Amino acid sequence: MRRGGRRKLEHRLGNVARQRIQEGHAHLGTGEASEAATKFSGMADVAREREMPRVAAHLGAHAALAHAIAGDREAFEVALESAVAAARQDADKDRSSRLFGTILDRLAETGLGESVEELRTSLRNQLGVTPKAPTADPSVNRSMRRHLPKVCATCGADVDEVTVAFNDDSSADCERCGSLLSG
């Protein structure tokens, strides 16, 4: 099932997978981008195997960013291609577009930043999305934030109700693994 329903047990990540995602973010935070890329790529593969395209796209995009930070252009391109393939399987093209937009914004800070606009155009074409005029954030109220789970059911990461970003449909995604948060 997707939005709003119970997830089957096999559509959750186990303790080892959760730990690897957390390790990937920790490596990225300490400047160990190559190690982070390895963790994220491995977990994106696991998500793909479990037919979780949203999570696979999210972790694959983080793997691509980590490769870019490490300065490995070839690995960056492979990881990005894999993440885009997973995003094409996800039905929410606008969410995928936002995910890759965020990654491309961060990519501008790396040594591969010179090709950001070219990549942005390529990704739009591959995902089949068109640029939209900026809109106001969805109407988010305190009740919506209070009803968020304290922990992501997929990866086990703590959910910070203050920093979580809401989608246009008023749903929210985990900042760590990209899965839908349901309260």
C-alpha cells in the first residue's frame, strides 16, 4: 500500500538497514563522503529489492551527492542514474522533482557545481516534470505537526516536528530515508 494505509512488514527497513542509513548520515556529517556514499548506495539497493522506489530514489540521490562531495564524478553519474530510475517508478513526480532539486542545490557547493543547470534540465526531461512557479508552502498548522510520528516507521530516525518539510498534499517525508511519515 502507499499513502495513508498500513505498510506491510516487508516494506519497512530492519534494524541493520536503519543503522546503515544513520551511519551514512554520520559519515557525511564528519566529512567522510566516500564512506557515506557506500552506505547510501547499499541501502538504495536494498530499498529497490524491497520494491520501495521512493526510499531508493531518496537514498540514491544522497549517494550521488556524497560521491560529488568526494569528487568522484563517474560514481556520481552512476548513482544519479540509478536514483532517477527509482524515481521514475515512484508515482509522485513532483516529490521526486523536489528531492532532486534539493540535491542539485547542494551539488552547487561541490566541485561538480558547474554542471548543475545542465543536470537540472536533464532531470526534468527524464522525470517528465516542468518547472512550476514558486508557490506558498502548504498550509501547515500546529495540529499537523503534533500528529507526526516521533520516529520514522521505515528507518527509525527521530522526526523533528519543527524542521520537517510538508509536501503540497500536506503529507510529510522522512528527512533521512524519504519515506512517507504517517501519524
